[in-house]
Amino acid sequence: MARIIPIGTDTDKAEAIAAASGVLLRQRPVAIPTETVYGLAADATHPVAITSIYETKGRPRFNPLICHMADLEMAERYAVFDPISRKLAEAFWPGPLTLVLPLKDDAGIHPLATAGLDTVGIRVPVGFTADLIRSFGRPLAAPSANSSGRISPTTAQHVDADLGEKIEVIVDGGPCPVGVESTIVKVEDGEIRLLRPGGIDAEAIEAVTGKTVSRPKASGTAAIEAPGMLASHYAPNASVRLNATEVSSAEALIAFGAGDISGASTATAVFNLSPGGDLAEAASNLFDYLKRADASGAAGIAVAPIPDEGLGEAINDRLMRAAAPRGTEG
């Protein structure tokens, strides 16, 4: 059974850093809060530690892990920054942006964390986790703290319900304010490729760089360059139906905005991501409401249309993966 440690005061944070560091030094994973979702973190330089993440999540070893750093200076010890990537790091770190960068020679990141690629996804998180990394002195590989392919956790209680029997420590930083994973981009030949939409929308990246962000073409056979690229991901147990304009009594409804959905009054359960149509609020509620809908006993989950702009792009990406045919999840 995991020990849940709140971090409401400086004393609590010091206790949490000491407890988490002790587990990390034994090459075991700990659950940590970030602004995006809760992460399952372990030493990115140690093969036993990384294997413990894969074993705890049941994660395919061909899906790389994001390596979290304390700051840009630490990141520069492990990866090579081109001018555009550096500009993005300076603009958005700490924050929900992951940059896929070439590994430095003998960087020390273990190949298990990169799935054998010569690149590494790097992010600098906000708050407690950056302090933990700074104290620990090494980068932490940290995918979301959930069983592989299932809904990402945005509270310590979500983590405990899923992985509490498998890990020793969960650091409780409260609900995650962003609520979806980081945006992942890769700069190649001066062009910016969006590998995964997330907590920073593409328009913000374009505004900083003055460059158009290219989206990958949908393909079930595309090479996996970053987390979240498997076709089926973030999946509840119930089936998921998107762009629903009506709902049956056997389904739970996830609504958005003030629009009416036919049959809502007889649905198994109803959750509204944002009654006021705020995409940031919708993103922060997405995984929590998917979990609640899944726990309602409904045979399926009907999701109302979500605008595909700004953070809506990330929300729709997660929903499409949740609704994808099972058997290819990560």
C-alpha cells in the first residue's frame, strides 16, 4: 500500500523530497505531481529503475519516456539544443512543453528510457517535481502514473486507486491545474513538427517562433518518436463514442458547453467538461471525468463535440485515442 504524502507546507515538501529520494535511490518508482498529470518517476540513468517503471505500468518497451529536468542548464548537459528549440525552452520552461532533442554523446540517459532512439524527450516541470530533481541530482524518467494505455491521473487518489498496491510513495500536490499531458514537438531542419498536442497550444508556439507548426499525417504505422503516439491510448474500460449529438440510457454523457444533447436526462450519468465552453477548464477536467464516467457502470461513454482549436486540439487527440480500437494501446 502506497504512502500518500501531502505537500501543503515547506516542511511537508522537505519530508516528501526525502521520502521520494530514498525510494528513487533504491531504483524504485514514485508518483509525483506535475502541472499536467501525475507522473511515475524513476532515475533516467539507471536500467533497473527504468525497468521498474515499465513493469509497474505494464508499458511496451518500444514507447520512449519523457526525461524531466530541474532547469534548462541541467537539460543542456544531456541534449543538443538548436536555436529554435532553445527559444522554445526559454519561452515555455518550466511548463507543459516537451522537446525531442538529439542526445549528447555519453549523456548518461539509459537507452531503455529512449527506447533505443538517438533522441530524448525533455521537459522542465513546474514546482515540486523540479525541486525533487534538483535535490536528487539526476533526471527523472516519468510517464503518467497509470496502468499503460489507461486514463491519465490528475489527482493522488487516481494514482492510489490504480497503482497504490504496486508503489511505495505518492506525493500529493492536489489536482493538476493543466490536466492534459505536455505538448511534444521536434525541430528538424529548421521546421517544427507537432508529435503530440498538449498543454501548450500550437498557436502559442507559432507566436514565439514565427514558424508554422506542422501536424503529422494520421498513420497506424508511423514510427514512435515520443510518448502518446500509439493509436489506442488513455483508454477507459467502457467504449467511447465521439461527437455525440444524442445519448442512450446505457451510456454516460460527457458534455461541453451549454448545448442540449438528446437523451441526456436518461443517461447513466452526465458530466460537463465546461458548462461555459472554456477549453482550459475542459482540459483540466478531461481525465477526471473520463474516470468518473467509466466508474458509473455505463456500457459506453458518449462525448459531445469539442471545438478543435487551441487546447481543443489536445482534448480531441486524447479522446480519439481513448475511442480507438483496443489491442494497440501503450
